Amino acid sequence: MYYRSRIIFMLLALFATGTGVAQTSVSDVTDVTDVTREKEELKLAALAALMMAPSERALPIVKKVLHGNNSDDLKEGALFILSQIDLPEAQALLVEIARDGDSEFRLEAIRMIGIGGYDDTLSVLSSLYNSGDADMKEAVLEAYLISGNSEAVYELAANTDDEEAFEEAVNILGAMGARDELRKLRDRDGMSEALIGAFAISGDAETLREIALDGSNAERQAHAIEALGIVGGSEVSATLVEIYSGSASGEIKKTALHGLLISGYDEGVLQLYRESQDMGEKRELLEVLVIMGSDEIYDLIDDAFSGTR
């Protein structure tokens, strides 16, 4: 989303003021004459005005900017406008730059495909991803994120044997809040920590609870418990208390307690403290309550010295 907001801001600011962003992007450059700077500002203002022009009038000018000896700012702005032009010729040019343009502008063009969001143009992204390097793959994932195309990201995740590529894709799905697509990946062999993290990013407490209550894989269970702490909320906190109380594993208890610390649910830790009959456990719970800054901590300290609890 950074690229979209950056370019939209630049163009809108120029259209409104005629000089605002140009002062930042051009006047800071050393060793240029006032005339050169003024010409650049005029070009930027003219480019901004193209947002209001009919597509048929804007496209030839955009092509001239892209193919001419112009600054990076001008070309980036032209790519954005190109992405908004709903003409086959415009979208074909955007795809051409994404496939064969200079390396820097190839990546920008890919992101602009995401901003444009036209189905026919978006359809080329998967081939660019499959044939691209790491930077290209990242740009394609950003384009899918911008366009909200979670199904395409799911297909990348589901069909790769590259663990790093899988993790990058599920991170994007998490950022998109694509819970249905993430759930379909649960059957993947050795459900990764990254997938569990993506459930947390998407706020899918329901799926995390299922995994956290499943003791068949201790490592996976521990990751899910910590992820629940990140999600937080009253239902999650109650689950963490339930897991802590019901587990005989010291590691699982420790993880659940850490989740409660992350979620800030001091009431649950206080409940566990009062229910525990084990002095070592009570000491550990008391230490966590101190870290959490519980309002009850001084009463508990006083009770500890008086021997009432």
C-alpha cells in the first residue's frame, strides 16, 4: 500500500497546489538550474492534471513520458496513471513494462498492476512470479495484496515446495485477513510456524484454539498457544487459562502463561494463582503478575507475608 499512497499523494498534492511535492522531489537535488527545476515542476503539475483527462487523451501523453528522457518521479507518476486507464492498449503497455522494462520500473509496473486491479492484467502476475527472482516475487505478492486477490496468493502457497516462498505467501494471506484460504492450507505436511503466525495476523482465534487444544504435536501446540496470546480477547484469554489448568506438561503451562502475559490478561493469572496449591507454581505466577503490573499485586504480597494465601 506504500507505493499506492505515495504516488496518489504526489499527484493529488501537485494538482491542488501546483508545486507542493515538486519542491520536495526536485528542489533538494543539487547542481540543477532554476530553469530546469521549474520545467520539472511544470511537467509534474501537467502529469497530475492528466488524472482528470479522458483516457484517449491521457494515454499518448503517458506513453511519451514513459518512453522519453524523464525523471524517475515523472515515470512513476505516469505508471500510476497508466494503471488507471481502462483501455486494452494501456494495460498491454503496463504488462510489457512489467515483463521487459528496466529492472526498477518492472517492479513498479507490477505493483501498478495491483493498483489498477483489472482482471485481464492481473492474470499475468502468476507467470511473472514463476519466472522471477526474489524481488519480482515480492512485487507480485504486493500487487496481489493491493488488489485483494487472496485466491491467487493461496494458489501460490498451495503449489510451491519452496518453504520460504510458502511462508512469504501465507504472511500475505494473513495480512489480507484471508482466513478461508489459510484454513485450506492446514493439511499441508508439517504445518509451519509461519502458517500459525498467519492465523494470528488474520485474527483467526477459532482455528488457533483448535490447534492449541490438540496435544498430538507439542511444538505445534506451543506455537498456537503463543499465537492466541497475540490475538487476545476475552474468549482467547479464557482458552489460555483452560489450557494452563488442564495440562500436565510444564512446557505447555509455561507457554500458556506466556500467552496470558502477551494478551495482558492479569485476571486469568490471578485466578490461577489463587487456585494453585503448589508454592513453586504460585511464585512463578506471582512474578508474572508483577511484570503485568496487576492492581492486586500488593494485596497478594501482603497475603504472602501473612500466610493467608
